[in-house]
Amino acid sequence: MPLLSSNLRRIALNISMTSLGCAMAAAAAQAQSADKKHPPAEHKISESSQPEDITVSVRRRSEPLQKVPVATSVYTARQATRDNVHDLQGIFEFIPSANFRTNSSSKDRATFVRGIGTIATSPGVEPSVSTVLDGVVLARPGQATADILDLDHVEVLRGPQGTLFGKNASAGAINIVTRKPTSDFHAFAESSYFSGNEYRLTGGVSGTLIPSKLIANASVLVGGFDGNVKNIANNTTVNGYEHRGARTKLLWTPDDATQVLFNLDYMYQNDLVPTGVYTSTNQVAYPTNTITRNPALAAALASEGVTPSKNNTSVSNNTQSRSVDHTGGFSTTIDRDLGRGYKLTSISAYRRWQNIQDQDYDGLAGVHATLPEVRDNGKLNFWQASEELRIASPRGHFFDYVAGFYYLHGVDREVYSRDLSENGHHTAYGQSHYGITNNNYALFAEGNLNFTKKFRAILGLRLLRDDLSYYMRRVSSSPVAVTGIRPSYASSGGSSHNGYGDRIGLQYDIQSNIHAYFTYSHGYKGPAYNAFFNMQATDAKVLKPEQNDSFELGLKSQFLHRRITANFAAFIENFSNYQANFLDNVAGGTVYRMINAGSVSSKGVEGDITVRATQKLTLGGNFAYTYAVVDKFNCPAGSPASCNVNGQPLPFAPRWKFVLNANYTQPLTERFNLSFNSDYTWQSRTQYALTETPDTVQKAYGIWNMSTTIEDKKLRLQLSLIMRNALNTHYNSYMAYGALGGVVSSIPRDYGRYGGFVLHKDF
């Protein structure tokens, strides 16, 4: 799939939107008078804020959220607009049980649920948290970091979800659902602008192309942000982005029993994120853990005008760090009514992800006598093809189920280069060609044994096989290790593994609106190869599959005519052969490599409470207490880092995290509505590094956001005024050891107070 030039992309998008809009407009009048068919919405969230209106596909078919025996958080498109967030990093700020690891490149970003996640740059390692986009599993975590265009809602499923959502869901699953087309003609335009010159323009159209046969929608996105970090070296602003995208869906109904949904999407992202903002020049001497100052780094930063601190928002880079992504694909979903309540579903999909990254490895602009200058460049080309075929039985019988077959083929090819200069003279160069080929086959089923109308057993099983192979060839100009570059190396290999995931549980309906459940789940994440730029012989051994046992006790309840919703879950999860990135060192250059770190565990309590106090006022409170720790760490041979981390917290696992929100809507007249929204998020101290070093800890912080919206129902127009981080609280979304020492951080979008507006028009 060759990359189009930006001009060609604009022309193609304009032509497709114009032609589709004209066709829909011409068919609108005819469609309104025809006998239209309204396809059942598999994922529906009502415009009402009442929690009982939420329907999800947590078990691969439409069910009320309150009756699903899985701890689940739902985040809607309306909330995303109100909070000015459009990707998983922003969404996870408002979901207590989930966290996000950001970084300069999308290759290095990761998701965490209940403190469990996988940090890896290797294409041979899959995530512990699976991300599913419109029914299609995304095999690489970097694919899941893209801007989400035309969002309907996101479901975050906690705990192992491998029986129905794939082998790479040992810690949880993120189900992203975008809007389906409508038979009635509808179009919208939305523009937003925020301080820092952040803008976002979206538009879309939906309606009938062929009455009773074909409906479609299409949407486009243009967005950008200057950034909130200053590059002193060239007096520019960085840490911003430029996004362009488009999505279209066509729903064909050839007969009363069949629906065919075709989806096509593409997203371009140019993220100008610096490799790291220095917060400290400290370094840790291993194995004593003595903290000392790095005088050479401190002197170099001082000479360039950078003062490291937790409040630093300046860098001095002579290489523009960036991560450019082209992400997209297409899928065909066929739903066939087999009669007597049986439904057959086929999802055939192809997706591609291409990434180019440039990194200022050393984080310095000048020439320094004792510190080298290092520049990185990487190119990634990944594609996947998958097929899922499943059957759903009718409800109401003694045994109802969903069962099927799944196949995924993934191919990754990467080239990564590192260029080293000392005292202004080029001294070394290394380039690695490496890649992974993966085939996964699975049979799965999950169902209920309905002993009575109120009492049932839950049974689920997934049998799977992984065929995994890799190749690696590094050419280095130096016969010995130099800063961040190991000598030439080549190897290849492969491995095959069989595995399984299962779920067993009981569910009892105490009353019609009170449901209790208990489940045991076995999670499985497949074997891995640590294929990366500095791969060596010790990395050629396949990593063992990561497995876990999880116990969950849950209660979902509604009271006072469903005006109060209170859902709670308690859990214990034990992981073995935990796959984790750990600190390594190559001739003074910091690198990370993947290991089987040992055993870890996560246990805690979660709650989601919504109170519809009056017709005008809705209050909400969600919390998560998560005790996620290292139980027994396996120290890798030759590690420069301390391995005395038993009993210490896992990275990206705050002990406490909660979200409080309130929404008040006041009709001004029959035509105008005015609403106010406020939310407060808080999380306790968070360790960002498995080395458990004190300089990589983010202290507890809270963020207060507010917005107000005025709606003109006659003109179908809404204007929202939004303020993020009203108390101007500074925090870092990630901290790690820099390439040449010290500690570097990532600066989030809401690092400080900012505000703006969103204007939305429906047609």
C-alpha cells in the first residue's frame, strides 16, 4: 500500500466527500418517504445521560452494560468532546483502572489496565492489553495510539478477556467503536480552537444511497497543535502535532437476513514530540542505589540554557524529534440471520501501519568534550490480515453461546540506524534490519448455562497456536561496543507454542436491577522475541508466554427507578513469566531490553457510581484501588541495574485513582438549553520505572476541568467553552533515564491550564 503524497490525499478526500455528499442529498427525500430499514445497532449509547441506556458488545454481541458479568468502563463521544481528548492517552485520564505510557514515538507507547501492561519496542512482543477497533484486533500497540475519528464510544474491559478478544488480552481489552451509518440523512460540521494554537476541524455526512439497500457515512479530520515545549537551540515550539484522517462505512442489506458492513479508514499523524525533557541530572550507581550527580551532563545542559527540574519545559535539540505514522485499513463484516435466533458473523480485515521516527538520542544541541552526539532514524512497515468467523445462539434457552474461529497473519519489517559523533567528528554508525512474522490460530467459545431465569453459570475457552519467527542483521562500523551501538550481529529463528485462555463463573440476579457474579479466568499472552536495534545473542532465546490467573467478584446494581447506578468489583490477578522492559547499558548509553521478569500480582477494588439527582443534575464518582507489585523478580545476567525490587509497585500503577464529575442542564427557553459540566481527577504517586528509582516517581496530583455549553435546538447548533486543568497543576505523564544519564520526562497536553471552544452544527 504505497503512501500517497499529501496533495493527492487531499484531492482524493475532497472528491470522495463531495460525490458521497451529493449522492446522499439526492437520495434523502426519497429515503424519507420509502419503507426504510433501520438495522439493529450492535453498539448503542443513547443521547440521554442515563446509565441504563448503555448497550455494549463486551461478549461479542449486544447486551445491556448492567447485565454483563465483566467489570467495564464506557467512555462516550460526548465526553470526548467535553474533555477535548481524541485518543486513548486522553481518554484514560478519565478511567480510574486504566493508564497510558506515552513516549516520543508511537512504537514506544503502551496501555495498562489494573497496573498491568507491556512496554516493548520489539515487534516480536505483543501487548498484555488488547485493542479492538470495530471488531478488528490490532496486533501492534502502536496502532492503537492513533487519533480516533468519528468515535461512538470506548469500552475498557478489565481483567483477562482472551476467550473472546484474543490471546493478547491477558490483562484486559479496549474495544473502540466508531459511528455506524444512518438511514436518515444527517450531516455535521465541528470546529474547535484552544490556546497554544490547537485546532480541530471535522465534518461528516450520513444517509441512504439506495433506499432499503445501501446506507453510508463518511467523515474527515484536520487538526494540529503548536506544542508546549520550547526548543532553545532554534527558538521553536515543539511537542505538538499535525493530524489528517478520513473514515467511511457502507452498510448493504441485500436481503432480510443479511447485512454487509464495509469500513475504510486512514490516519496521518506527525507528532513533534521531543525525545525527553530533562528533569534531573542525577544518576544511580548500581548495585548500591547511591544517587549521584552527573557533572558532565549538568554542565552541558547549563551551557545550552536548560535547567533540569520537575517544572522544566525546555529542551536543546539540534535534531527535530518526530514520529510520523500512516495508519489505516479496511474490513468487511457480514452478519447473517440463520433463522431460529442463530446469527453468523464474519469479519475479514487488512490493516497497515507505517512509522518513521527521528530522535535526538543525546538530547543536546552543542558539541561537548565528554559527551557524544547521537542521532537515530527508524522506519517501520507492518501489515496484518485477519479473519474471524463466529456464531451466536439465540437467548432464552438452557445453553446460549458465542463460538468461532480466528486467524491472524502479521508481518513486520524495520530498519533502525544510529549515528555517533564525538568532539564534532563522526566516529561510528550502526544499522539494523530486523523483523517478525507471526501466525495465530484459535478456536473459542463462551456461553451461559441458564439453570433458572436468575441463576446461570459462565463457561469460556480459547485454544490457540502461535507460529513466530524473526530475523536480525546489524552492521556496525565499530568492532567493539560504543555509546548505544553494539558490534555487528546477525541471527534468525522461530518457535511454535500452543496455549489457552478460559473463564468459569457464576451469575445471580438478586433482583431485576441487582446482579452479582464471580469469575475465574486464565489469561495467556504468547511467546516473544526481543528483536530490536541492539539485539544480541542473549536476546535470541524465545521468551516464555506470559500467563495469569484472575479472580473477580462483582456487583452491578440500580436503585430508585434506576436513578442511582452503583457497580463494584474486587479482583486478584497473579502473573507468571511477566514480560517487561528492563534497564541495560551499551558503552555508557542507556537502552532497554525485554525479559521474563518473574512473577507480579495486582489486587484491588473498583467502583463506578452515577446518581441522577434530578432531571437537571447528574453526579458521578469512579474510583480504583490497585495494589500492583513485583512479587519475585528474575535478575538478568550482567544487568547494570539493581534487581532488589521485590514488593515494589509496578510501573504505571497508582495505588489510588478517582474521577468525580457533575453535569447540570437548565432549559432557558423552549429553544435554548444551557449546561455546566465539571470533573476532578486525582491519582496517588506513580512509579514510572521498573528499576524503582526515586527520580522516576510522579507525586500525587489532581486535575480540575470545567465546561459550559449553550444549545440552540432550532438551528441545531452547540457552542461549548472548555477549560482544562483549571488549577494549573503541573505533572509529567512519563519519566525515564536519559540516553546519557539523568532523567527525562514527557510533557502532557494538559501540563498547564488551557482553554478554548468547540462549535458543533448539525444539518
